[in-house]
Amino acid sequence: MKLVKHLANLGYGSRKEVAWMFREGRVTDAQGEVLYADDPLDHANVRVDGEPLDPPPGLTVMLHKPAGHTCSMKDPGRIVFDLLPPRFRLRSPALSTVGRLDRDTTGLLLLTDDGALLHRIVSPKSKLAKVYEAELAQDLRGDEAALFASGTLMLESETTPLLPARLDVLGPRRARLVLHEGRYHQVRRMFAAAGNHVQALHRPQVGGLALDDLPEGHWRVLDAADLDRLFSPELP
Ligand code: URA
């Protein structure tokens, strides 16, 4: 692939805009030698305005999503892409969220441009655990763990029951829920089916990958070791 196309795919601009960047001498190698639009691609050795390039395709990031941002590209309000470098929404292949968290849910959100990886993460076959911590409006009744573990709970307007889920009681109005699927508003609807209401929802972990000390609103690129951890079955 020609360098000009690679930079356009990374979101540095349209092909025309990127062609101008070459003409202006803004694209160099690591030693500062000017590069040309049809030079062969050596990603790690390219600089734009002296800065290394954004990561090449095969990019997966983890974001600590704050409340108030939606996972949609079209929402007129704040979106999770506002928390990432502006170039990230112009990339090709596109960076997509892996599933969604509701506007007011906080926690671990994955984004990737790798379609096969995305499908592997969301596929029920992977049985990847999604760990949620919920603050509830009312005290737990005591029968929720059995109801959620039953494998027979049917949510309104659905035709198949939920897979068994694990509930750990963390306090009178606090619970951890471990799911192996991701239906629309699933946690909120599960607690609604148990006569309760979720007031705040946080996802600290997906598979074996936890937010750890990543601050809210921050993100980081995942490496191969992180992806191994993601698919390892370590749970709290
Ligand atoms: N379940 C929900 O209800 N909301 C989320 O954001 C994620 C899971």
C-alpha cells in the first residue's frame, strides 16, 4: 500500500489533504528525511510533523466510559468517540464499539477495528463474562440470585430465556452480576423483572480484562497480552 493511502486510512485527512501534507514536507522518516506519497510503507519509521503515526490497523482500545456519553455515532449529544483522538473516528477500517453501554452506564468499553475479534468477543460461543456492579433503588429481596441463575428468566418481549447469570450480594442495595450474553438493557431489565430499579451501573471487567487503575474518561491501546487476558476466564 502507498504511504498516502495508509495515512488517509489512519484518518490524517482525505487523500488530497494527505497529498498536500507530503508536498509541504510534513511527512518524514525517523531521521527527518522527507518522504513522498508513493514511498513504500514502513509504519514504524514514519513521522507526521515529527510525531510517530497512530497505531496501524488491528487497533483495539479499552475506554473507561464515564456517564453521559452514548456509544452511538449519530447521537447529537456527547459520544464515546469524543473521548478518543479525533482521527480515530475517521479511520478505515472503522473503529467500532464492541457492543454498547447505556448512556449512564460507566466502565469498561472495548473498541476495535478488527471485525473477527469483535465477533469473537460478542459471540455467545466465547461465553465471555461481563461483570457489572449495580446500585439499586430498593433492598434486595433475597430470591434474585436463584432467579438469575435459573436459566428460565424471560424478559418482556423476548422469546428465549436468559442464560444463567451469577449474582453476588455486595450490600443491601448493591450487587455484582456476571453475564455471559449481552441483550438490550439486560441488567436494568433483569432487576426490573425482580421488582427493583438500577440507579447506577458500572462494568469493571470483561472476560479476564479489568479496568484496574485506568481513570474515568481515559483509554489505552490493548496489546497481545491484554487480548490473552480478555479471553482468559479469571473472574472476581
Ligand atoms: N445492561 C444494561 O442494562 N445496561 C448496560 O449499559 C449494560 C448492560
